[in-house]
Amino acid sequence: MSVSIVSDRYAQALLELGLEQGQLDRLVGQFDAVAHAWNDSVELRESLENPRVPHASKKAIVVELAARLGMDETAKNALSLLIDRRRAKAIPYVAKRLSELADLHKGVVRADVTTATALDDGYYARLQAQLERMTGKRVVVNRLTDPSLIAGVVTRLGDRVFDGSLRTRLQSLRDAMMPGD
């Protein structure tokens, strides 16, 4: 079974549990913390994915991780279930999908705004207001920087990209002046 199908099923179940218990934001935060631990620790990934590591050891690792992260029973049980079903590789995908489903449930859209350098808070507030008018939804702006843009802004809103970077404009100008290159 593909990771996307697995992550979709587990995330949907966790969404329903979180809503039922009134703890959706907490559950999303706990799975985000697990995903960060997963991404930051090669040892954790290798231990939980390695078929030579005994199942009991993997369970002990998960219990320790849950304790360190202060996870509640629901999150800890879901994490244990992923280990029991040999779905450890899906952990970061479940966290990402759960976050997406929670945002969808709350009517929130996330926008990744990339600039060459950090801009003042007023700019981001104006951009957020404009994006909210465009989408009719509440928008959360994730601020990113990429010096290779030279100047300008690239905004990714779902599958739509608004590229106003100088790098892209220079590339377009180069392509127009030197066709077939």
C-alpha cells in the first residue's frame, strides 16, 4: 500500500479523534513534533525502519519518544499503531496530512511567501489581507527567505504560484532575447 494512502487513512482517523475529543490542535502539534524528530534524527528513522531491530525495541523507542515530547494517549497510541503495522515510514506524511486536513476543517489556507530578504511585518500583514480577499478564507503566511531570488516575492498558495521575483524576470528576458538556447 502506498505511503499516501496510508497517511491519508491515518490522518483522517486522527482528525476524527481530535475533533471528537476537542483536542485537534493539540494532536496536530504533537504529530508535527514527531515529524520534526523524525526528520532531524537519522538514528530514529533507521531504528524504526530497520527490520533487524526487534519490534519490542521499536515500541520502547516510541514510548520514550512520546514521553520526551509530552504526547497524550491518543497520539501515543496512534504512533504505536503505526509501528505495530510496520508503517513507520509514513509518520512524517501522516503529520503533514493531518495538518492539511485540520486546516481544511478550520477553513485555513497556508501561503508560503518567499523573499530575498526578510521584510517588515506590515508587508506580510497587507499581503495576508490581500490573499484572504482573493480566497475568501483565512490565510496563514509562512515566511521564507531565498537570497537567489535577488529581489521580489514568490507566493505559493496551494497549487498556485505567483512569481514576482527578479530572478524569474531576468530569466524570461534572457529567454526572449536568446530563443532556442
